[in-house]
Amino acid sequence: DRLRLSDGTRVVDHVATTREACLAGAPAAAPRFDRDGADPLVQSLLVVPLASRERTLGVLMLVNSAVGSFTAQDREVALAIAGLAAIAMENAHLHAESLERERLQEQLRVAGAIQARLLPRQAPAVTGVSVSGASRPCEESGGDYFDWFPLDGGRLGFCVGDVSGHGIGAALLMTTARAFLRAHLDLLPDASRLLARLNALLVRDMGGDKF
């Protein structure tokens, strides 16, 4: 951190920003360096960027050559090593991102499978009427919902809903709405009172930015 250019910029920051190698003999004698801030133990300095095509990943700093000052040939060797290291680091980063995407994709797949199981699997038996239903979300999960349930007097109730948005957030809200609906079917068989209660519960838990 004490190795700075004469304008006060840290050497590592300069190399990381410009993506250019910095080669010097004794920093205390080099015009580009801060004479007062340089560490007296540093006799020679070579800093090269660890850079891929897309971004700078860091810097490689070599201090005090064993055979005097660092040379232009040392700089080329260090740049080659730093280039290979940057490729390895970038590949490791991309691999980690790929694994994270796979993990999230698997979680979404499981969420979609659970959501699918919450929808009716069998059509109700209604004399003189053929009933069927299906839901195919555009993503692994979504906010579309349909349901049917028996009511008093041999009647059949239907519910169709579409949560705002799509994806896992909409699926969670749909699941919550389904739970509230089914929990209150027997308590509030009247449709208007049932929907009013359902709306109040959802507003309390979800706020006003979802519907």
C-alpha cells in the first residue's frame, strides 16, 4: 500500500486501471514514485496485470530481483505467467457461475414440480359436464392457478387466478393464496365473503405491490 506513484496513486491501482506493466529499479530513486512513501527495503519492482479479455482480476507484484533490477525480459515472462493465471482464474470463475446457475435451475425445477402437484390432478365427476384443466407456465414456475372443489347441494366451485408477474415470486404468492382459499372454504362458503377475507389476508402479508 506504501508503493505509490508521484501523483499519489497506488501502483497496484495504476496497473489494474491501465492494464499496463510497471517496471522500475529502486522506487525511491525513480521519478514516477513517491520518494518519501517508498519502502526503503524495496530495491526493484515489477507489477503486471492479471487481466482477461473482459476484466482485470488483480495484479501480480514482484519485489526485489535476486540478480539486481528487473529487466524487460522479466516483464515479458511475468506478463506471460500473469496471462495464464488470469485465464485459469477466469475459467474457475465461469465454472463457479455455471454451478450456481445449475443449482438455481434445479431449485426452480423442484419449485415447479411442487407447484404442479398443488393443481388438481383429477377432473371432478359432474353429470352431463366434462371438466378438465391444465397449466403450462412460461418458466419453471409461475402465478397461474386453477382449482375446483365440491360445494353444498351437489354444486361444484371453480377458481381461476393469475398472480401479477411470473417466476418463483408469483408461484409463492399463488401457493399462499391457495392455502388461504382452501383453509376458509368451509368457514365462509359464501363467495363474496370468502374473496373479501382472502383479499384481506393477502394484503396483510404481501403489501400493495402484488395482486
